[in-house]
Amino acid sequence: MSLNSSLKDIQNQNDKRGIDIQKVGVNGVEVPLQIERKNADSQVVSAKARVSVSLPHSNRGTHMSRFIEVLSEYSQKNLLGVDIKGLLIDVKNRLDSKTAHVKFDFKYFITKKAPVSEMEFPVSYDCSFQGDLSDDDYKFILGVKVPVTTLCPCSKEISKYSAHNQRTMVKVKVSYNENDIIWIEDLIEKIESCGSSQVYSILKRCDEKYVTETAYENPKFVEDVLRDVICLLKEDEKITYYEVEVEAQESIHNHNAWAWQSEFK
């Protein structure tokens, strides 16, 4: 006898409101996620998972525990983050659904050297893996959030002394064929090259001088950063879709500068 064979299954009741639900499931599930790294061993990170399926109008509810069961099985096999398509197939089959979706949000650490002193310290980046499965149509999206420094070209032009700068966040999502690989490190490196200067965890005085002067000699609006990032993404033939968002946290205004664009290639 199964554990639940004698217990009433309320979520299997018929629903008469006639509303299909596009996504229903669990969110904020903390799991260890294995990330394949470029030229290095894999990195295990702490992630928050959201897993969902579509639900037909005839069903009152879905089986929430089954999402956790699949996550648990893949976690024990060290496949979380490695076989996202396989996980979605299992979720879809286990819950007898037409579609399945998963998103993992996590911090990824990359050790960076300061530009002059070459002192090392890890920098953390907010990243995400997202997978969507409908019938046999699978789509994977890699997301990264990269901080850079930008210096205002207008401020530099009109000011007798110095120019104001910003901490600018560049959010990029890219989709590509499941047989291809785009490394998190490579995507972040491309994005960092599009700011006025990079952001580091540790800077000695010689490094701070370098970063400040580099930004001053390379002023950029959010529009400049957006276009530069897009140009690099267009050059990558593996990318089939991209979404770019740039937001500069203004230092002299009580609002931020913002730009966004997406495209299917």
C-alpha cells in the first residue's frame, strides 16, 4: 500500500471555472547547483529554483510535492544545472503536463586580478539558468547581471573639473542551441569590456588611479553600453536570441538612466 492510497486527493478534483493555468508550481526552493566552468572544475553554488507546469482547466490543482521529488533526484545525481532538459522532461511526465519550466537563480564567483597590483579576489555575479519545454520544443536561456563603471560624456564635455560617474548594471539574457556552449565567463568578459571601466573587489591606490583614468578616457551613456553589448552579441553566431538591459545608478540625479532591447537573430 502506498503512503497516500487511503488519503483523499483534493487537487485531483474537477474544476468548473474553465480557466487553464499557464504556469503553476513551486518557487524559492533552495538547492545546490552544479555549474560547469570554463577551463576548471565545476563550481557548486547555492541556488533558488522555480519549477512549474501548465494546468488544464479541468484540474483543480497540481501535485506540488512532485516538483521537489524531481529536484531531489537530480540533486542526488549531481545533475542539477547540468541536465536541465532531462529534468524538464521528468517534470512534464511526472505531472502529466503539456509544458514544464524551470529557473535557477544563483551567484557565480570569478576570481579577478586588480589591473595594476594584480591582487586577486573573487567577484560575484547574479546569474540564472532558465529552461522551457513544450512538447518536444526546448529552449534554454542563460542570464547574467554584470556591474561596470560608466562616466557621463556630457558631464565630461561641459565640466571644467572632472565628470560624474555611475555604477551601471548590465543584465543580459541569451538563448542558443542545446548542442552549443556559451561559457558564463566569456559572456561576462564581453559585457565588462563595454563599460567605461570594470568593477573589482579589491583595489590598491595604483589600481584606483588606473580605473578612474580609464573611465575618464572612455566616457559612455547607457545607450553606448547597450549598443556595444548588442554588437558583440550579434557577432556570436551561436546566439539565437538576446535581451539587454542597462541601468546607470545616477550620482547627481534622483533617478536612473535606463535602456533595453531584445532581438531574435
